[in-house]
Amino acid sequence: MRQVRNLLESKGDTIYSIAPDAPVLEAIKQMAEHQIGALMVMRGDQLLGVVSERDYARKVILQGRSSSQATVGEIMRADPLTVEPQTDVLDCMRLCTDSRVRHLPVVDDGKVIGIISIGDLVKAVIDAQAEQIQHLERYITG
């Protein structure tokens, strides 16, 4: 099975982040602009957490808070689970499922190098299965 490094090679390693003291509204604007579901919360190179659309819905909207007054640091998931580039895709899927998270920052030597989502992982598994089916069909007909 593929590793996280392979996913980053194909999807890119662009890192979208926001400071913990930024208003939640700014985070939502960034997510909409980049068509993503989560941002890494960072202070410089230090990963502090992850903030997602789900955090916004549950911790701002449902609680009747103001998007322009609440800060990212107040609603983020602190100390997020992380994976390394050599982590297997299936291990990442288990981690997401068991921990009920949808985004995993990728850290190499203490430095954030990207982020993968459950969607990236599902796509990788589907692609691997399609490739395996093709190999089996060629073997059978072959």
C-alpha cells in the first residue's frame, strides 16, 4: 500500500495555516477560498492545532457565538494527531476512523510538511484497488 509521502507527491504539499488569535471568520474565509475543510493552526513553524468546518459548526454556530469575535484558538482541536511521510495509508485510515478525525498533519523531523484528509486516503485506497483489479484481469486473460 502507498505511503503518505506518495499522497503528498501527487496532491502537493501546500500548507494552509492560520494563527490561533485570528478570528474564526478569517479561517472560514480561507477554507472557502482554497476549497478545503481544515486549516492548520500555527505560530511560526510550530503546529498548535487544526481547525475545521466541523469545529466551526459545533463550537460557533450551534453555540450562537460570533464568527468575528471568537478566535481560532478557542475552537481548534489542540495537539492534533500527526503522521509521518512513511506512514502507510491504511494505518492513516485506521487512525482517522478510531480517533474520529478527518485531517492529519504530516510531520517530518518535527516540521510540518503537509496535511492529508480522509478524502485523500479513500482516493488512494480506491486507486490501489483499481490497479490491483487491472493486474488480476490481465493475469486471468493473459
